[in-house]
Amino acid sequence: MPEPLLALDHVNRTFTVKGQTIKAVDDINLDIQAGEVLCLVGESGCGKTTTGKMIAGLLPTSSGRILYRGKDIASIADKDRKAYRLGVQMVHQDPYASLNPIQTIYQTLAAPLQHHRFTRGESETKRRVRELLEIVDLTPPDDFLEKYPHQLSGGQRQRVSVARALTVLPEFIVADEAVSMVDVSIRISLLKMFTRLKDEMGVGVLLITHDLALAKYFAWEGRIGVMYLGRIMEIGQAREVVDHPQHPYTQVLLSAIPEADPDAARAKKRIELRSTDMPSLLQIPTGCTFHPRCPVFAGEVCEKVVPPLKKGDWGSDVACHLVQAHES
Amino acid sequence: MPEPVLSVRDLSIAYQARRGKVQAVRSISFDVERGEAVALIGESGSGKTTVGLGLMHLLPATAKVLEGNVLYRRHSNGLAGREIEVLSLKGDNLRQFRWHECAMVFQSALNALNPVLRISEHFADTAKAHGYLSGYRQTTALKERSLQLLSMVRLDPERVWRSFPHELSGGMRQRVLIALALLLEPQLLILDEPTTALDILTQRSIMDVLKELRQKLGFAMLFISHDLALAAELADRVATVYAGAIIEIGDVRTIFRKPYHPYTIGLINAVPTLTSDKSTLISVPGSPPDLIQLPTGCKFHPRCPLADDRCRREEPPLTEVVSGHKTACWHWSKAREVLKVYRA
């Protein structure tokens, strides 16, 4: 195994809200290879966005380390820090909020190019900006150069955000719900664009989403990690996780997903939860955090012992006492 | 065939904007039968929410109903009763129509409740405003009815009754709104994006609650949503809305299995499902039209792979192509041959 591009080593993150401590991310270990596609899936409050922000260096960890090419990003030397900062870029969820409304698309894209000396002089910058717009399918590029964000649709703005991330030739992009604000009919074309970036430019992507069907589609050749209350419950090859879910939480999620198919939707077998409502982040359950809702709850061991993430039957890593008991 | 609960005919609504007139709803017609669930699906800016607001007389001041009429029929004991011309209602009659006859669950559950009132006060307020259970009977009977509704939406009634909105999660608030909407036993419930912005497991419980309530109470539902999956699960009939007009309407199975309109086909092919194969997902090219400067002819033609000269010139009318199924496309008969429906 080559050295991973990014490695999370016992990463924790807590927040203090009104004097109370909230554990947003709890002991995550994860290796991401260069050019890899990974989807983190989970409900709101599961820590997926916090994890993404820590990987992109927008949020420090509370404890644990994040390594970029083997170097801890918290104490990285200045020269390497710049490589990391450029190498890992973030595309935010809301394309209406993440672009500066008083800068034209050209200004938005030219600034990082010139600041980091990727291009010299006006004409070279303009040529590169045109190229970038073509990469993200905003064609013909000259129609967009002098436009302001408010003149573009949500999908077009999100493409500009991606083009901006690409200005500095990143190796990895963290995309936080990057398609959820975009209309259904154009979501797939955005995802296809990310896939093309990976295939043609070797750019890895971490897509954070709440939609498992979308994650399966996007991470077809990559991995899906399912998070719940700050922990990874199951992680493995995308199609394995969706077609052969091992963790009860993954199974519940999959059975709950509404399907855009009237017959499949009506025939689908639902798994009943022991409790519908998500526990408060202020009082995270002991042991396995899913135990108060788990349909196969097995008593004391689930209440008291945190299940470690281990290989399950189908090659995915699973954090569940029952899956492991079954295996051994 | 009994008379429908709601008949919308040629409804057109426009907003006045600085750039010009926004044609949000263009000559929309549809019926909602008694106890039936109809879904209006469309992307953002398709005008679907404006239809819902128009039905409830809740349009903002910049909007104007240009033409059309909306007929509501009160049924009692299985017989079609009084007919109400909704768009001309005023004052007390309008108040009577809202909530007694037709209630609405709004898009953002997080903002629809008053943050300084307890849930109990929301129920009391609603009852008072609409003259339900007035006087001394109100306190006990109203509480009894409200608690019953709260438990029907799977909430812990005693706890929720005393809570303020901020003490409840998004999904719980959404369920409170549904209970509140049903307080006066309306015949028709309008739900605008009832599950958007909720987590999957919460969405699931809202959908289950709605199915169960509809079975028990027999009201009709009009959903407004961009979520095809929601429509597939809950609706009996589905209407696809594009650029302010219904471009296809029919039975839920026909819409999903044998759609005739290229836009409906495109939408269905663009939504990933758990079982779909990667290669079968195709997005609709282009982006939704500007409602101020609509394209000529068929409004979908700039994005349609089947578009020809006629499509650019003339807008196709919504016509019945098979029994009970209408579509607005010049090429409906060959659309499915050319554009495969991968879900079928």
C-alpha cells in the first residue's frame, strides 16, 4: 500500500455550546489514497461536515492527527503547508453564499491564479480562466467571464465554485453536499463532472452527502463511509455497502430511503426502529451510539462497550458487536 | 363518479418584478378527487409553490391571479354538497374555507411555528381564529382532540403539548404542523415540500404518518415537491410542472413506468435509485427557463432532444393520449422510443 494522501489518526472534535461539550467527531481513523473517491453519508449531526472541514484544514482537530503525505497538518513546515493548502480544496454546499457577489466570474477565478503565480500576465490568466470554465462545462467561456454570480443559476454557480477550486491544481477536493442545492435534472451532470476530474486529472474527491443512492452512484468505483453520531459505523466498497449492508444502521437507512419507483417503494420492506428520534448530541448514548434505536439491540454489550470498526463478512469494515460475533 | 373536491381551471398567476412579468403559473388545470393524493412535481422556479399559495389566497402582494377559477366542493355523507368559488372568497368566508375545508402544511417547518408560543397555544390559537369549539367547551375538548392528533402523528402528546417549538427537532415540528393542519378536519390538505430538509429516517416517519392518517381520516392531499421519490410513494396521481404549466398528468404508475413527455422521462432518468445501474443515469441538458423571458413554442424545446421546428413555433396543448393520462408534447408517441426510460 502506498503512503496515503491523507490519513486521519484517532481524530476527535468537540464543540462547547453554552458550557456543555458536544462530541461531533469521535475517534475517526481513515486513510485516503491519492485519486480516490470517497463518500461520507449520514444524517444531520453525524459529524460528516465537521470531518470534511478538518480534512480541508478549515477546522483544527480537538485531538488526534490528520496527516497529509505523512506530515501532521497541525505542525507542518511552511513549505509543505503551502503544498497542503493548495493540494486540498473545498467546495461548499451553498453556491449562493460561497461566491463573492461583487466580483465577476473572471475576477473570482483570476485571483488565486495570479496570487499563487500559476499564470503570468493578463493574457495568460485569461486563457487559463477560459480553460477552467471549459473543464466545468461552462461553455462558451466568453459568455461567463464578465458575469456576476447573481446572473447564473445554482448549477452554474456550483460549477464556478469547482472551477475556483481547480485554479490551484489540487490533488483532492472536499465537496460538502455540493449537489444538494441544485435541481434534480442537473445533479447528475455535476457529479459526472467530478468523475471526469478524477479520470482525467487524477483529482480525488470526498463527497459529503445524506443521499445513499447518490453516494452509490458517485462512488461506484470508490468507497462509502456511513457515519452516525460522530463515528464511522460502516465503510467499504460503495456497491458492497449498498447491496450488502452489514451494520443495522446502514440497513435501516437503506430500508427507509424513498424510491422513485412506485412499485419498488410500495413493496419495500421497512425495518422498524426502536425509537424514531435521534438522541441529543449533548447526551450521546454509551456503548454503541446506535443502541437506543437499533432494531437488533442485544442487551448489555451494546449498552456498555463501544464496538470497534472491524472487517465484516462482505469485506466492509463494520462497527457492530453482532456482525463481529456472527463472524467469529 | 363523484364530483372532485377541488377543480382548478386555467389558473394563471404572475408576479411583477423589476425586470418584467414573471409568468409563474400558466393556465394550469387539474382535479383532486375525494380522498385522492395528487403530487405536483417540478424543479425550483417551476411555479408549483405559487399554485399552492394561490389556492389558499396566500399570494404575496406582487402576485396577481390573471385568470382561471378554483372550485371547491364540500362533501358530506358521501354526497357532493355546496360548491365554493375559492378565488372570490373574502373575509369570514375565506377564514371558514382555510383550515375548516382546506389546510396547508408549509415548506419550512422550522419557521412556521411561532417561537414564543407553546404547542398548546398554537392549537388554541388556531381553534380560536377559526371559531372551533368556542366558549367553555374549548379548553377540555380542544385539548382532548389535540392530544389525540399529536399521538396520531406519533409524538408523545403530553410532552409536546407543553413544549416550545425550539424544544422540538425539525421532524417533530413538521409532525406538529401536520397535526395542527388536521385540527378542524379539513377535506383537503396541501403540503408544500413536507419532507425537504429532513433526514432520511425522519422523512420516512413523516411519510408513514401521512399514509396512516390518510387511511384513517380519508382526506385528500395535494403535494408540492421536487422529490420524485415522495410522489412515487404517496401519490395516486402525479402532475409534472415545467415553466409554470402542467406538461404531463396521470396515474402514478403510468408516470413512472410509461411517461410520454421527454421532460418527465428526463427527470426519472436523472434520479439515482439504490438499484439503478450507473450507466443509466442521464441528466437533462441545459437549465430551467427564465420565467420572464420564456422560450417560444414548447417551453421545454431548448433542452429537448426531440425538438423540431414545430416545437420552436407552437406550444403543444395538454391532451389525453391514453385514458386518464394527459401530456403536452408534439412527439409524445415516439418520445419513449427515442429516449429510453431506464426505470421501466
